[in-house]
Amino acid sequence: MIRLIFIAFSIASMGIFSLSNLKVEKKELKTELTINSDLLAINFCGEKVPLTEMRIAERYQKMIRNYDTNSFRKLMTSAEKRMKVIEPILKKYGVPSDFKYIPIIESAMNNDATSHRGAGGYWQLMPATAKSLGLTVNGTVDDRKHLVKSTHAAGKYLKELHRQLGSWTLVAAAYNAGPQHIQNRMNSQNKDDYFKLRLNAETTKYIYKILAVKEWFSNPERSREWGSGDVLEKMVQIREEKKLSELKDDSKQLARAATDS
């Protein structure tokens, strides 16, 4: 009888041991939640976009979705030939090719586009700015509507903005808001990083517009993934897991401190 009880106890112990091992194995098989580094490797003119910051990731995702339309896809197709004209001209002035997307967001590559403030042509240059860059703008001639001439003018202007500001991201902001406005914001806030500056709503969105257009042209697959919401969802989960892990570590440290005392 004693022998039977011993055997039964041994079998039960083995079962508990096996179940314990299984739990450990399952725990070890759990993979850490990560995001493909390629999804975060987005830059503007070689300047990294800090997409690990939630507010920046949210703005970027929103703009990616804004351009995920049939009308924009048609614009992409019709604009390709003109963009091939723009790129080598910008290169001549040492301006990165990412700026070739500005006429897309400024005028939808329409030379007749005009703004309520008087900006016109492919690059939406103001009359005074256009004239200072060597373009003719009068009642009969408007060189802002000429793709090659206006792009040469834009190349000169962008190069000069970079000489003043030293960052291509700030150059993009200055193209929208004006260099003096951006310089004033930099001085008053003591910051020289576009993504840390507090700017008006239009200028805050401007770089995200260029990035979204660039990404849909150059990496549609990555754009679709950002648009799906999966990337942002994973970022939120990772953030929550990190907080939980930090809380557990803090609890352990408090427990140790209490034991030691």
C-alpha cells in the first residue's frame, strides 16, 4: 500500500514538473513586440524624421492618409514628366531632390494656379520674390507659369534659404512661412529644430505634406502600411509595455529596499 502511494505521488510530481516546464517554455517563446526599422527610416533631404515621438508619428500618419486618394494617384501619373525636368535643375543649385515635390503640394503642378495672396505658377512664388529672382511678372508675361524658368528661380531661392538657416527642413518651413518668420520663431524659442518649434498650423503641417507626397511616390508599400494604422498601434503597445516594465522594476526595487531595511 505504501509503495502504491509513493508511485502515485511520484507520477503526480512529474506531472506538475512537466506543466511547470511547459509554462516556462511558453514564456520563453513569447517574442518582444518590435517595429520594422524600415518603417521608421524616413528622412527629408537626409535629415531624419523623429517618428519614434508619438505626436510626430500621428501627424505623419494623418497626412499619409490625406494623400491616399484616387485624385492624388492621377496627379502622380500626370506629374512624372514635369518632375523629371525639375530634378536636374534643382541639382544644379545644390538643392536636394526632395524639393521637387513642392510644386505638387503648392499648385498640384498647375501653372495657372494662383493664391488669394497673389502667389502664382508652379512654385507659387509671390510677384516681388519672383522679380527679385530674375523672373518677368507683368500684365502680359508671367514667367512663374514657365516650368524651366520658375524652377531655376526656385532653385536660387532655396539655396539662399539654406545659406541663411542651415537646415533643409527649416528651408521647407521658410518656403511656406517666410525666412524672417521662421528666424523669429527660432530666436524667441531658442530652438533650431523644425520638429521642436511651435509654429502656425499651416507651417506645422507643411513638412508632413512634402514627406507624404515623397513617400507615396517613392515607397507606396511603406505608405500603405503607415496608412493602415498598424505602425501607430504597435507604437502605442510598445509604449504601454515599457511603462508596465518600468513599474515592475520600481516595485521590485521598493520591495528590496523594504527587505534590506
